Amino acid sequence: MSKILIAYASTHGHTAKIASRVADVLRADGHVVDVHHDVAASNPSPAGYDAVIAGASIHGGRHQAQVVEWARCHGPSLNMTPSAFFSVCLTAADDTHEARTTTRGYLDDFEERTGWTPRHRTTFPGALQYREYNFATRLIVRVLMKRGNHPTDTRRDYDYTDWGAVEEFARTCAALPRGAAV
Ligand SMILES: Cc1cc2nc3c(=O)[nH]c(=O)nc-3n(C[C@H](O)[C@H](O)[C@H](O)COP(=O)(O)O)c2cc1C
């Protein structure tokens, strides 16, 4: 049984759902999991954990500043701990060379800005959550989606996440502490 930290930020709740699914899989595997959603307030230290997982979503081309700042602050400690990072964005839902380059760029940018090189890193396609957005955000996102030929019916949400891939990622993370002992 290992002690695992999950730290994440979520602007409209989708990254929270992914973090929660990862936590469920880890707990089912017998691990003790601490989940922190407000890292700016709780500033959890990686010390004392057998593995650390962080997650953040992309808004306006950037991950949430609070996770970037937290990872930058704890970078040296994170680099010595078995760790993983997951990013959530909508470009990952597009199967084009340009979208793949942009998606990879988000991960590279995160590593450059934080100095943390997680053992595993991945990106999950996120969700269009029209019903969660305020009026202005709904309007802006709808215009952007229309340009990209994406759904524009703001009465419903659209979930692009491959939940099987999320569970697979969680199982990979479950093996992180064992990897450290080898
Ligand atoms: C205002 C806004 C800006 C966004 N900007 C980007 C972006 O630049 N690139 C991208 O791939 N996805 C972008 N997204 C999509 C989000 O990353 C996606 O909806 C994700 O699921 C949000 O997760 P959260 O609910 O945890 O914040 C944006 C979403 C919103 C609402």
C-alpha cells in the first residue's frame, strides 16, 4: 500500500472528474490517496508521498497558474519522487498534425515553466461544458467552436474524454511507487 498525492486545478470541473476517476482506481488498488484541488491554498508538499500525480487544464493556451506555480515551487522535490502529470484540453480531441503539435507544446511548455520532468505525462481530451460557462464565456467558446466546426448547441455539454484511457493512466500511476523501488 502506497501513499499517493493528487494535486490539480479545474476551472469548470472536468479535470476534477478525471482526478476523481484516477483516485478511485488507485484506491481500488489499495493505495491511500490524498486529493488537493486548491493547491494555491493548501500547497501540498510532495515529501512523504510514494508518488505524486498532478493535473491541469488549458485555458487560453496555458495551464492554470496555480498548478504551474505549485510545480515550479516543488520542482526539485517532484523530480526526486515517482510522478506523473496529466493535461486536459480540447486540441487533443482533434486528429490533425497541427493539433497534435499544439497539444504536445502544452506539455513541453509546462515542463519548461516548472522545471519538473514527470516520469509519465499525458493529455486527455477534455469537455465542452457550455452549461457550466457564464454568458460571456459561453459566447466566446461558441464562436471559437463554430470556427473549428465543433458543436455549438449550448444547451448541452460534450465530453471528449476517453475514460478507458484515464483508467489506464491511473493503473500506470499505481505502478509508480513500485518503479521507484527497482
Ligand atoms: C475559456 C476557455 C478557453 C479554453 N482555451 C483552450 C485552449 O487554448 N486550448 C485548448 O486545447 N482547450 C481550451 N479550452 C478547453 C478546456 O481545456 C477544456 O474545456 C477542459 O475540459 C477544461 O477543463 P476544466 O473544466 O477542468 O477547466 C478552453 C476552454 C475554455 C472554457
